[in-house]
Amino acid sequence: MRDATAVQAPPRIPGDETVPAELLDAFHAYERAVVANDLDALDAWFDDAPDTLRGDEGGLLVGHDAISAFRAQRGGVAPRAIERIEHRPLADGTALLVSVSRFDAGGRGLQTQIWRRRAAGWRIVAAHVSARPRAFDRAIWREVGEPLAPAAADGPLSGLSFAVKDLFAIAGSRVGAGNPAYLDEARPATTTAPAVSTLLGGGAALRGIARTDEFAYSIAGDNAHYGTPPNGALPGALPGGSSSGPASAVALGQADIGLATDTAGSIRVPASYQGLWGLRTTHGRVPRRGVLPLAPAFDTVGWLTRDGETLERVASWCLDGDAEAPLPWRFRVPVEALELAEPAVREAFEELLAALGRTAPIERVSIGDLAACHERFRTVQAAEAWRVHGAWLDAHPGALGGAVAARFAAAAEVTPFAEQAAREQLRPFAARVRALVGDAVLILPVVPGPAPSRTAEPDEIDAIRTATLRLTAPAAVAGAPSISAPLLTVPSALGRAPVGVGLIGRAGSDLSLVRLARALADAVS
Amino acid sequence: MRDATAVQAPPRIPGDETVPAELLDAFHAYERAVVANDLDALDAWFDDAPDTLRGDEGGLLVGHDAISAFRAQRGGVAPRAIERIEHRPLADGTALLVSVSRFDAGGRGLQTQIWRRRAAGWRIVAAHVSARPRAFDRAIWREVGEPLAPAAADGPLSGLSFAVKDLFAIAGSRVGAGNPAYLDEARPATTTAPAVSTLLGGGAALRGIARTDEFAYSIAGDNAHYGTPPNGALPGALPGGSSSGPASAVALGQADIGLATDTAGSIRVPASYQGLWGLRTTHGRVPRRGVLPLAPAFDTVGWLTRDGETLERVASWCLDGDAEAPLPWRFRVPVEALELAEPAVREAFEELLAALGRTAPIERVSIGDLAACHERFRTVQAAEAWRVHGAWLDAHPGALGGAVAARFAAAAEVTPFAEQAAREQLRPFAARVRALVGDAVLILPVVPGPAPSRTAEPDEIDAIRTATLRLTAPAAVAGAPSISAPLLTVPSALGRAPVGVGLIGRAGSDLSLVRLARALADAVS
């Protein structure tokens, strides 16, 4: 073991001849801190000021505190050595150092640093880092290709690519469900899920298999095994889940369509967090054959896209929706949903309603007790989830990450009596939602607030989860289609953030709902 | 259409309030030039000096000329808009601008620019760019995953991943052979090539399917359809081919093993260009079943790795080589090979021989007329290649990129008489090589010089190809195993560059040859 306290003579590096000794010492000390992931030292070398900068392909951080918080959750860098350095004095006490690092395991990185001499010595005031090129982002994808599977025919989706959530069967591939132990034991599927075949048959190419929260039983978008995909709209924020991989792939432009599932909000939440269009379809309308279930009473298939036009193309092809009657241009706002929204979301939503009200009748209605609805929903969901996965989980103790493990542990305790009671108590609520969408469309914020930070505490994530599911459960309980359209923007600690406007239509109105949402987007823009 | 000559008021961007008007105008004008890919304007905005810097994840360029040459071959960037800017004045007439761009098709980029006020106005003296995150590098990979296929068992290769050249059958996948038309028509394989199964059975996981030059009929490593993979050792240089994808993947640390083929040098050349270890095996020793042929008389299977220890692990498992007798510690240098080497390579090679000579007898020998050998080799190779691929190529006019198309066109003209004559003329040459490796090992530079620049002219590439094949053909003609070990470093226009030392052993001595090369590396270090 190297003695970390020993001061070694820094190695000579091509290009370091002109660097002043004191600056070169600082550079080497900083590099040692990077490789050792010595957080205190890294904090010390970055100028302690609110305008210090650090950027990489994941985004730009401003201020010493933001940089420090980022480092605390990043983990270290792979072993590397500085191979070359370029020094450009910019002014007295200000210097540019650009260095190339070579990683022990192959590949190079590039670091641009602007150093300034402060009273305490040289400090970095701005840095831009290019890490060693990864093959791909394992937090987003499990497999990816050009294409991973080709389109089966020319069609209206020709030229589009799709990311499929790792729950769908593809002949010859395994389903991983976001869990490495499950993937290890999975056998290649012999047939392809119809929801996948339909996209291929419409001309879309399969871009890749994208990550999901474990067994789709979460809405945060983190995964204890593969990491948290980046939020394509709000750097530093959670991506939303459980369709986190497809959503991030689409938001980043790495695929055009996300093929996903929504049991309790798993399409709508990441759509809202990442500024995407997302459709949860009518329960049972899109075949779920070949899709790993979570809670069959609520599981649905749907899609994520960057724009409404693409979502309409996809829905139009996949739903064969020509027989649908158009939806009325009449909206109802569930007042209990507005009460759950954060003030900034409520304000932005009210502004949208004001604009919409110029062309459409809008009525405020009571939808019922959302907390009670969610409580019963989650009882039934838990009972079904345990029925689906309990045997495997019992045989694989310790296979799950923390929050999902806790959720399944609670699910194991739901009694048949409790399940049955919850199911019956949900009936009037479902009837109420169906009545409200009989001759109008429900409109509400998809989520209470914008995507939380990746550094949010588990307690905070849990509180957000509860509030969110109170908003997303009603559509699931009613089996009704629901869309998230990226029509709100609100301030957040991480910058201006998207929030989705949710519409719920009557069962079977899926394509009409997409068209209505597009018309709404036009009406309020 | 936007009128490119119209001067528009630049959009207001969050953060631009403090930027001096003249600098902000320059920033916007430069950004317009980037999006329009206006090369003259881009050249003008970068400070015309030999110490101007531009870096990205692909490497660091120093000097206005190098930056200009890079831009000329890059093509433009995707449509984007600046979303945010951070301005930090560094000194009078020196400013840092860090900006975030948002791409129309999703994803963000980051640009760090240091501007200085010159007599003619503000100019960029240093820039660091993070492009929008791609899903993966399509020049390296066709498909990639974690894993794309799991290991079939625990074994001596457990923990290692491999990139397979896109010529090997994998059950359920298609073979693309570096050509999109061929890939489009390919049907999924029903069985997996034994060379792939053996690695999976030894514990290695399949990381991905990596690119090849079209039908493996090139050694440059460029591909007209998918782009040129980066050289992992020498940024800006060609990767070498035809096993370009596996070689770049291994050099960049994106896989541990490259599973590839070597007909005329397709493993040894990229190994030499990228500082890797590469083994061409004895003809027929590794089963070629399930591998798309090029010229069956010479086609062999082999591997690329970053270090000799891994190559020995792989060869030891795959070759079952316990029955091999060790090779003698005695070397022969073909003087005709040395004459083909560039002066810097010859000098480095002679230094290595001097070091090796302290422990081993080294004899200089004549191997024969390498030009004549190559000429006859390529006649037979061409005839066989046309026999394999001619029918498909006749049915797909225009399917091939330029240089490979020209090569196949010439191949179509080889008469049976010419082929037979060449085959007979090769016999004494093969016998000569076999005699030379009967009780010694041939040692020679793998290639005449380091990897040429990606901007080299076709004529230059062609001359390099001819000289290279004169060095690599003898092992192919003799059916003998040959290794490339990264033991030379020479100066090049792109910086210090690796060059491989080649060893040729007697048929069947493959594993012994790897061990000998490792011993040689130790002896000369």
C-alpha cells in the first residue's frame, strides 16, 4: 500500500516545463485527491465561491456547494495517470491547465482547469472534464444497437427507433426487470410480445432494452444495481420511474419512442419529470402478453415521446383507433388534485386553465378522497405484486435494493381479507371517475412538483411518492387512459423544470386523448 | 428557409447580462458558424496561433492548423440552441464563457471557451467541448450490452468481456460484415460459432458485436457506412483493420478481449496501430465454423487484448495447448522485412534486437522476395474472396464503399489460370517460411510504420496497405501463427505512437508463441 501521507516527487509530464512550480505542485496534489477521491481535499482545491464552475457531459454545476454535493455522491474516478499537460498563462495569478489522462484500463480523459492564485494558494475557479469514453450508459440501457432489431416492414413509423423497458419479451433475449439476479436466471424468450411486434411491424426499429426500476415497483427512477439514469430535462434531478431508462433515452435523443408500462404512474411520472409526452392506455387495450406483470388489475402498456406528433403517430398505428369517437372539448378539474400540488405547480396550472378557459368550458369538481383511494389502490397493487413475484423473492433473499425490498416486504403481509376489502372500496371511486369522464375530460397536474434532486433523502422521496400516487392512482383505478403533456414549467432548486399536465379520458378514448392533448397544447401556447 | 445573410438580433440567454456587448456578439457569431458548419468563419474565430487549444472526449488538438484540419473532416453539429451562459472575466481582454446548448433532438452539450481580445477583435484561444451524449459509438459497435450475452459457465475467463467482430454467428443475431445492405438481408443465426461458444464457456461475457471493414477486405480500419473507429492509443490516427471495432473497443477499455479474424493481417495491424497484443492462430487450429469467410485458404480466428497476461489466459483456454512443445529461445530476422520498415521503426526495432541479443541468439536471414510473395498471395485471396462473395456483390451493385469496391472489382477479374499459377508459386515461399521457423522464431516489425492519420489521402493509404501486406502475408502464406506485441514506440506526426513486434512460430505453436512473446517483453524491458 502506498503511504498516503508520503509526499512524492511528482512525475515529469510532457508539457509541464513552463508551469510555475507552485502551480504544478497544486495540480499534482489535486490530481492525487481526484484519484484517491479525497472529498475534503477536492473541496479545498476548488475555489470556495458561489461562482466556481464545474462541467462535464452530464451538465454544468455552479458554485462550490453544488460541486461539493455532486462529488459526495459520485464516487471516485478509475485509476489513471496524467500523460500530457498544456499550460497557458492568462494573467498574473491566472492560468489555464489542460491535461490528458490515460486510464489504466484503457481510454483517455481530458481536463480543462482555470486556476487563480488566492491568498491561500492556487485554486481551481472553473473546470471542464471529459471522462473516458464508456461503451454506453448502463444506467439507461441494458443492451443497445443500431439497430438491436430491425423494423419488420416499412410503415408509418419508418425512421423511428424505440427503447423498450426491460419487461417485454423479445424472441432470443431475456427479460431482466431491473434486477441482476432475475436476469441471470432468465431464459431467452421464444416469442416477442405483441406490443413490441406491433412497433416493428409499423416500421420502427428496436434501439435497445432500457432499464426499469426493479420489477417496475417504484416511481423514483433510481436502481440500486445499475445506477440512476440522467434526467434529460433537468440535470441533477431524478428521472422518474419506473420507466426510467426509456424516458431518459427518449429525452436525450437516444431513441424516439419509449415502449413502457404504467401500473400506478410509471409512464406519466417520468414523462412529467423529463418534459416528455407519455400515454397510459385504457386497461386491457394494448395486449400485455409477453410483458412481465406487476399488478395485472392495473398494468397497462404505453409510450413516451419527445413531441405530441410522434405520440399520435405511434398511438394511431398501435391502437387502430379509427373507430374512436372524438372527446368533448370540455374539462373538469378535480379540486382535491389541486390541493396536492405544490404552490408553483398550482400557479402554473391555474394560468394554463385561464388560457384554456378562453375556448373551453372548465368545471371544478370533487373526485373524492384521494388519500383513501391511493391507500386502497396500493393494498390491491401490493397483493397482486406479491402474488406475481413472491415465490421468486422468497427464493432470493437480499436480491432487491432497499426501497423496493421494503415495499415487497410490506406487500407480503397483505391479507386476502384486506385485499378483498380494498377492492370493494375502490369500486365507488372508479365509478366516480368514470362518471366524471363520461362527457368531459379530467385535467390535473400529473405530479405534485418537479423532479426531486438525485441527492434527496429517502424520507423526502417517500413523501413525494405518496403525494404523487394520490394523483396518478385515479386513472389506474378507473382503468381509464391518461396522458402527460409537458405544458407547465416551474422554478426548482435545480433550475426551470417541466411538469406535465394530465388528462384522463373515458375508457377506449386513447387516440382521441392524444389528439385532444395536442389541441390543448395549441390552445394554450 | 432562413436567409443566412440576414443579421438577426441574438436571442437573450440567461446569464448573458454581464457579457460585454462586443464579446457577446462574437460568441453568437461563432455559435452561428458552428451550427452552419461555416469552416472559414470557424477558422477565423479561433486564434490563429500554434498554441490555440481545442479538446473533446476524442482528444486534445494543439494549434490552429490541427483544429482547422479536424473541423474539415468532422462535418457539422446537430441543430441546437444556447440555453444558458456563464461569464467569468479573467483579466482585461480575457474572458471565460461556459455555455450549455440544448439539441433540437434531445440532449445537451457543454462548451467552455476562453476568449482573448486581439487587434482584430475577440478570438477563442482555448475550447473544451462535451457533445450531446450518444447512446454508443456506432463506429465501434453495432450492438453492445451489459452483457449482450452472459457467460455460459464460470471458468478461467470469468470477469472478462469480449467484443466479437461482426463476422461470427451468434444464435438469434445476424451477421452484418460491415455492410448495411448485407445486414438488412441477413437472417438470425440458429447456432453460435464455436469460437464464440468457447469464450462464453470459459466464463467470458459477450459485451457486443463490433464493427469490421466491409467483408474484412481491408486493413485501414475505415468503414464508409458506419464511420472510422477511434484509435485508442493515438488520437487522430486510423484504428487499423479489418478488426477495427474489436481493437478500438479493447484499446478504449470497453471490452477486455477482441474476438476477430486475420486473413492478411486483420488482427495484427490494428494491434500494432493501437498498442495491443494480437494473435493470428495457426491456420485451421481454431474452428471457423459460423465465421463468414473472406479467403478460406488464409482465414484464421484470433484475439486482441490490452496485455499479454490476458492473451495467454484466452489462448490457454481456447487452444487447449498443453500438448504444445515450447518454442526455442532463438530468433531469425528477415532482412527483407527490415528494408520495408520506416527508418524510425527500423531504429526502434534494432534497439530491441540489441537488448534481446543479450540473452538470445539472433540470426539475420533472407525470407525471399516479399513483393512477389504478396502479389501471389493477393491473387489467391482475391480469387477466393470473389468465389465467396461475388454472387451477392453482383446482385447488389453499389453496395460497397470505394476502396473495398475497387478491390472486389479487381478480384472479379482474376482468372482460374492466374489463381492456380499464384497458388503454385506460393508453395516454395511457404516452404521457406516453414523452414525458417522449424528451429527458431521469426521476428520482424508487424507494420512498416505507425498508424497513419485519419486525414491521409487514399493514395497514401494504398501505398501503406501494400507495404504492410508484404510484411503480414508470409505468416498467412505459411499458415503459421503470428503475434503482434506492443514493444516499440516511435515518433509520428500525431505524437508518440505504438508499433508492434511480430513473431512467427511453427504451425501449432500458438500458445507457446504467446508465452515466448511475454518472455521477450520481459527480456527487453
